[in-house]
Amino acid sequence: MRVDKFLHDMNVGTRSQIRKLIKEKAVFVNDVVAKSGRVKVDPVVDQVRLGEQVITYQQYFYFMMNKPLGVVTATEDRKQKTVMDLFNKVDFRKDLFPVGRLDKDTEGLLLITNNGPLAHQLLAPERHVQKTYEAVVTGQITDPAVKQFADGMVLKDGTQLKPADLTILNYSALDEQTLVHVTLKEGKYHLRRMFGSLGERVVSLKRISFGPLQLEEGLLPGTYRELSDEEIEKLKTE
């Protein structure tokens, strides 16, 4: 690829800023000054430097975000704040996008990447990538509901759902609310409707896992981090 594209892909600067850097002889390819942005480089073999700083090429980027409430899962929105607005200038890239979606009133784990093929693989219906949610639900959820979820619920409109795992964690008699975990094995998003079929309402909802990824404790709502190499490899084999 051209060295100016290489630098632009690595967020070194805008195209005009990169042209200026090349004109100022600040860009080196294999210790030779790049006289033009058209100089070709092999990202795997060639060394590109900006002054004394070696710029390592990275094709794909992966982030785990703890999506906060009130933010939409989109790359851009003229009226509302999006998850991409939460990125700082160093990490933000125009080709990043969220994998799947969380509703505006749902928080928790969101994978953000620029790896289109992997995103397609993870979202393919036949892959059945499991997602686990922590929910606070009105009323006392009991064992019969666990069986209904396990058998595959039928919603009020007749929609047949695939089996899901419901785990009852705690019931607060004071609040008359139950804390549960639900693991879904299909891509369709029906959690609120599922509890609605029980005559109850979801008070709060947070995704705590997506495939092999677990929401990191201490990752505050609205913040994110890069995935580790181990996490990336697990995603690729999911």
C-alpha cells in the first residue's frame, strides 16, 4: 500500500497533515526518507518511522465497551449520542462499528471492531453465539418460569422462542423485585417481552457476556478497553 495510506490507517493524522509530514521529510521507510506519499510499503516487511517513532501497522481493532444507559448503538446519529461518541480521539476510527446492538435503555458489554468478516460470523443466526443478561424484574420469579424459559417460550403474539437459561439469583420482598441471569441462544431480542408474558416488567437490563467475552469488573459505564490477544483468539473460534 502507499505510505500515506499506511499512516492514515494508523491514525497518524489527516491526509493534509500526513502530506505535510512527508514534505518535511519526517517519514522514513526502511530508514530512507519517503519523498512522496506514493512510496509503496509492505506492512508486514517494511519499517515505517515518523521521526524516531516506529509505526506498526494493525489492520483490525477490537474493543470491549460497557455501554451506558441513554446512548444508542449506532455509528452516527444526528439527534442522539452514540457509542462511537464515547471514543477518544486516539482510539476513534471511522471504520469501527458495534457488533449487534443494545437498546438505548440497556447497558453492558458491547463489542466494537472494524473486522467485518468476524462480525458477520458472530451475528450469523446459525452460529448461536450465547449472550447473558443480568436483569431486575418486577415480582417474584419462581421455578415454573425457569421451566418455561428452558422449554422455549411462546410470546403473546404466538412467536415461538428457542430455549433459554433463566437463573434466579435473589428476590427482594421489600422491593418486590427479582434479580436474574438469562442466557439467550438466538439472535432475536425478546427479553422484555419474555418477562411480559409472565405478567412482569424488566426494571433494568445489563448484558454481562457475549460469546466468550465477559464484562470486566471495574469497567465503568461509558468506558472501554482493547481486547487481549487471548480474547480475540477465543472470538475467532467461537
